[in-house]
Amino acid sequence: MAWGGGFGGGAPMGGANRPGGQPGLPFAGIPSELQEGVDTILKTEPSRDPANETFSQIPAPSERARLTLTRLLLEHPGLMSWSAFLVVVVAVTGQLGPALTEIAINKGMSPGHHSYSVIIWAASAYLFVVFLGSLAQRSQVRASGRLAAKVMHHLRLRVFRHLQRLGLDFYTNEKAGVVMTRMTSDIENLQQLLQDGLSQFALQALTMVTIIVILFLMNPLLAAITVGIIVPPLFLLSWWFHYASEKGYERVRDGIADVLSDLSESLQGVRVVASNNRQIHNVIHHRNVVGAYRDANVTTGRINAIYGPGSLAIGVLGQAVLLGIGGNMVLHHTLSIGALVAFFLYLNRFFQPIQLLVQQYNAVQQSRSSIIKLRTLLETEPSVTDVPDAFELGSVQGAITFEDVTFGYDPDRPVLHEINLVIHPGETVALVGPTGGGKSTLAKLIIRFYDPSSGTVSIDGHDLRSVNSSSLRRQLGVVPQEPFLFAGTIRDNLTFARPGASDDEVNLAVDRVGLRELLERLPDGLDTVVHERGQTLSAGERQLLALGRAFLAQPRVLVLDEATSSLDLQSETAVEQALDALLESRTAILIAHRLSTAQRADRIVVIQDGRIVEQGTHGDLIADESHYAGMFETWASSGTPTPSRQDG
């Protein structure tokens, strides 16, 4: 299928690894003196799975599952279990130090219990525990990194596949910057959480639980008093922080999406901004958008400023209580000095995880907001999708039928009203009429960018809703008013819909649509690099490339949406000559404001206010003094008609 506007099968960008026509010198092998070094490098290269990605308009059951952090992790149970085990090892080994300190004090330093060997044993055991914990932590960091990389890899592909399924209405209603935020900032938040935050969160939480268990084993009464004073206020403070920060981070995620969206729009329209001297207005508007994002961050910072010092104050209170009660117990010989020291060490370690949990909880809250945003995106249903029993469409003749078709982008405001139209195989039909009448909308229904609100659009008698979309679009060619070119070479853009096209087929397309003169002017011919969106080429040259792309795709049905409206007369002449080659033996729908293009059609259909008001040949419509006759008289009397924009 040929998609002049950027739809269709992907072709690899760049000219390398092609059977013919690749830029640069041919590969002559690796010199013998370098072969050993190459072999050494190849041995260290990690193995990678083959590229076996598939795509279907109907998502797999796993992609329909609700997006949650737990489900993301359970997709890799082995790595998750190993990482969890290592977290437990790190948490347990990290809490053996105070217990060994208590043994060293009570058994090696207390009056009547002087034993240098016990001190040496405790110190050696301490060093061994530290070494073991370091090894476990190293392995845990590596396991968490691998787990995060795998989860993010699959999540990025899942989100991208979903974006490919969504209909044009989604991209019409959603800002490009917001979509980019989902794929960048939101996923990066999750990556930071999975790579370090989640394991640290689990480690600190497990550390707190381990310390509480140890305290109760050492002295249940003292532990109950200490924990009873600390935990309730800490729980209430954390409960408040949870709800306050959740709203704050929701504002932060929305704020960064607005910033990126405004930035994207300003960069894409930089020429319009400069030509209309709107720089200062854009700066002011962007300042306001960034200001709203700043205010959201200030709010979350204020919440953190309350939670962090508050938890510290509770910790100091707990230490004061422990000193008073524990000291009294030592004086009455109901608690040993070593046990009191161990209690203090454990209590200090109890508050250290709390401070780290505050930091990690921020990351968890940000990631939770990102999960919600991504979940909302993934739960957005495509407006156009294949039915489960959609069949593969074979080679078509190109008969297109509209039966009582009504459609509106907003269901309450129809754009087309009860359209009945039959386009015969091989026939060229021009759609003309005032801007906003519904011409382009009619074409979008043929391409099945949208489905009609009521009625049926069929090809060769098959309702488009019952057909596999890929098999349909392989037989459609689209050349829009403003063709989209990708960063890559001329060859890449020509073969976008048919990456496997041979050199002979490419050269035939070049000659038939009149691209040869352009290629002879370019430094590297077909392998000349085209910059993003083809900005280094003229409008006429970009349009010829789009026509060449369509010709090379060999579609059975061709849709040309104002293909010449933005061109000068010389470029228009070249494009119209290319059209003659492109229209041969194909069903074609021409959307035209320039009536010189409409005159090339076998039949002209006049659309006004979403209805077909008349149709016939150019001569018949002129003779009938119809709507078309009035349009033609106005067009002819104006000399050179001015280009018009694509209508809805």
C-alpha cells in the first residue's frame, strides 16, 4: 500500500545492506591483520533475540490485560523471584551487626566477662556479614537492572503497538506532546522505579519489619512501649502524605505533558511563528505553561517538607523515650548495657529506612501517576478496528459503493448525509465542491480511517468493516495534499510501502512519474539523504516523490487529496503528467479544487453540505448549467486559481 501521508509498512532507513544501489564502496572483507581483533569483539557481544515482532489490529489477550505494576513484574517471574530473594538476604544480613555488637559488649567487655577472643570472633563475623551483604546487594542491583530493562522494553513496544492501532480521531483530539510524554517521561519514571526505587522500597520496608521483630525478641516490654509511641503518629502522617502527594503528582504529570505539548507545537510551527512575529507571544504563553508546572512541583515539595521533618521529629521522640525507660531498666538490672546499646542501634536503623522510604515513596507516587496515565492510554479503544472474524481481502477490481452513508466526527453533527454513490472498476471520479462540504471525509471512509455512523461502504461488494484492514490498505494508494517524507534516502521514501522492490521497479517508477530530472540534480541520486519531512525539497518535488511511492506500491484503488492545490503552474504540469501514468487501469478518486484536475476524470461528483447535489461528465454538467457549471465559470474567469487548503 502506498501512503503518501506516512502510513503503511516500514522500510529500513539508510542505504546499507541492500542487494543493489547501496551507497559507498562494496564490502571487500576484513583484513587478515584485523581478523583476530574482530573475533575477540564478537565473543563479547551479547546475544540478542531475532526481530520477530508481529502486529495485528486485534490486540493479543495479554495486551488487553489491565496495566498494573504487579502484572508488569509477573511477566518475568524468574528475575522477579531472584531479585526478591536477594532483597531478603540484604535486609537480614544488614541487621546482624547490632546483635553482634551486643554479644561483644556483654560477653567480651562487661565486668567479669572479659574475653578478647569473643571480641575477635564478633568482629570477624561482622566483617563476614558485611562482605556477604555487599555481594548480595551487588547481585540484587544487577538483577533489578535486568528486570527493569526487560519490563520497559516490553512496555514500550506494547504502548507503541497500541498507538499504531488508534484511529485518526485520537490524534486529532490529542496533542502530539501529550502522546510523547506517555512514551518518554511516564515510561522513564517507571524505569527509575523498577531499576532502583522498587527494590529499595521493599528493602527498607523489610528492614523496618526485621528490626521490629528483633526488638520484640530482645525485650517485648521495651519494644512494645517504643513502637507504640512511634508507629501510630507515623502511620497517620504517612496516610496524610499518601493522599496529599497523590493529587500533587497527578498535577505534576499533567504539567509536564502540557510543557512538552506546547514545546512540540512551537517547534513544528517555528516558520509560522517567525513569519508572523509571534515570538514574544509564544514566550509569554510558554512561561505560563511552565509556571503551572512549577506550581505543581512547589506543591509536592511543600508536602515533602512536612512529611520528612515530621517523621524525624517522631524518631527523636522515640529515642528520648527509649533512653529514659531503657536507662531506668539498666539501673534496676532488668536490661543489660549491651542490650540497651543494641536497642539504640536498632532504633536508629529503624528511622533510617523511614527517611529512605520518604524518598522512595516520592518515586512510587510519581510512577503510580505514570501508570494511571499509561493505563488510560492503553484502555483507549480504537475507533476503527477489525472484527474477530475479519477475512483477508484478495485482489480487488476496485468497485466502490456507498449505500445510505451518514457520518460525523461528532455523532451529533453529521458531515455526510445519506450518501449513495457507485464508483466502477477502473473509473476516475473527481469530487468537487466548496471547502468543508465533505469531500475529504468521503475519501477517509474509503481508506477506512473512519467507519460510517450508518450505512455501508463496500469494495467489490465486501463491507469494509468485515475486511482485514491490512489486506484492504495493501490495495489502496493515498497521495495527500501535503505528502510526508521520512528522514532517510530518496530510495527509502519511494519504497516505503514496498521495501523489497527491485532496482528495476524503482527506476520504472522514477521514469513514469517524472522523477529522473530531480535525481540527476541530486548529488547521490536515489541514495541522496532527505531530511525530516523533506524540508530540503520543494513542494512539487515532495509531491512527485509521493506519486512515485504510490506508483511503486501498485495499488488497485488510488485516492488523491488535493494533490496539486499547493503547487505552482510548472510543478502542477509535472505532477499532472505523473498522474496520467499513475491513473492507468486503476480506480481513482480525485479530490480537486483546481477544476483542471477534475476535467481529467471520467465523472465529476459535486458535494455540497455533505450531500451529492449532482454528478456527470464535465461536458454534461456544463451543458446543464448546474452547480458545477457555476463553479467552472468562476474558476475560468479567475485566470489562475489560488491554492486552497484541504477540507474536512
